[in-house]
Amino acid sequence: MRIVVLTGAGISAESGIPTFRGAGGLWEGHRIEDVASPEGWNKNPELVLDFYNQRRRGILSAQPNAAHIQLAALDAHHEIQIITQNIDDLHERAGSKNILHLHGEILKARSVKNPNLITPINGDIQIGDVASDGAQLRPHIVWFGEQVPMLEMAIPLVEQAEILVIIGTSMVVYPAAGLLHYASPEIPVYVINPEITEISRRKNIHFIQKNAGEGVTEFIRLVLTK
Ligand code: OAD
């Protein structure tokens, strides 16, 4: 069974990584446009680097939770493709094989001049840290207003899905949210979220109103256990 799993911040919430929305529209006390846009970077790169340095430290000290781990175990019997909006590496550490990061990865940095000059990074990025082309390093993260290059790879994966599972995402950020429309209308879509989200009306949509860990257990019981 070819299963595509689209994940968002909610799947990492039980690992202690805060989600984005809620909390008065602030992200860890910052306006999103100040820390996650090219304008924010041009205005105050120190602030942006510091913000992501803190996110990186938080992610490195977090552990995959039951949702990541159960999904990884499904690789043994199913063709699982994870498409995540998350910048953390918790799907990787849980052991999932096929993971596509739509919005970049916090454990990678790139040249401000060349988006293809990408390097792994475990520690902080400071002003003055440069890529091999001599240009300043920035986090390898898609900011608001930037292209989402991995979308082109994600679309055919969703088109070929036999089941789509959507976990822990508010589905309000485009173009990621638009991926749902590439799924065949005939396939079932399972939405795992403790809040019932406004996901476009379509047939074959099933809500599992639970946290990610319990929700994945329920999905496996309902759909994959004969
Ligand atoms: P959001 O913060 O918008 O949504 C998180 C979703 O997770 C909400 O629908 C919550 O109800 C749900 N949720 C909370 N706790 C949960 C739990 N324990 N189990 C399951 N679900 C839970 O996060 P995203 O949809 O991922 O982009 O946000 C999308 C993008 O917006 C992010 O990738 C990021 C952000 O700006 C970039 O950084 C480019």
C-alpha cells in the first residue's frame, strides 16, 4: 500500500517542540515576518540567526515521539512517503526511510548567494560564518515569500498515493496546504489532529480527533490491521 503522510508542527508537539499558530500569532515571542522572511533577514540577520540557533538547540535536545516511531515502523510492510513541513529531524531519528522536507532543515545551512550550496550544521551559525563561496551562511529554511523548490517533488508523490494521512498541521500555509488537491478523489484521507481543522470538503475524508501518538495508533488499527 502506497501511503503518503503529510506532517506539520503538531507531530513534534509531544516531543516538546512548540507549534507555530496560537499564542497570539507570535512564534516564540517574535512576529513571524521578523524571523522567517527575507525582509526580516535583511533588517536584522543577527536576530534571525539567534532565533534559529535557539530552535536548533531545542530540536537537538528533543527526541522522536510515539507518532514518529510508529510511522517509521510501517516502512517494514508498506511503501511510506513522509512529506513534512517540519524543519526538525525527528522523522529521520525515528528511522523513517523516505522523507521529503518541504520547508527545509534546521540541521543544514546554506550560502546566502547560492541556494544549492548546502552544508550540514550541528552548532550555531554566527555572522561571519561563510560557505565555501565566501558568502554568509543562513539556515537552510524556506521563509515566507520564498519559493518552495521541493514542492515539485512532492506533487507526484501525492498524486500516486493510495492513502493520504495528514498529521498535526493547520493546513493554512500554502503551497503546502494545496498538496491535498493533488490526491486522487478516490483515495481515503485520514486527518489526525486534536482540533477539527478546516480542511477542504471532499469525499473519503476521515477525522481522527486525537494527538499524533494516539492518532497514529488508531489509524493503524482502523486501516492497516486486518
Ligand atoms: P501550525 O502551528 O500552523 O499547526 C499545528 C497543528 O497541530 C494545529 O492544527 C494543531 O491543532 C495541531 N496539534 C497541536 N498539538 C498536536 C498534537 N499533540 N498532535 C497532533 N496535532 C497537534 O503548524 P504547521 O501547520 O506545521 O513554515 O505550520 C505550517 C508552516 O507554518 C510551518 O512549516 C512553518 C510555519 O510558518 C515555515 O517555517 C516555512
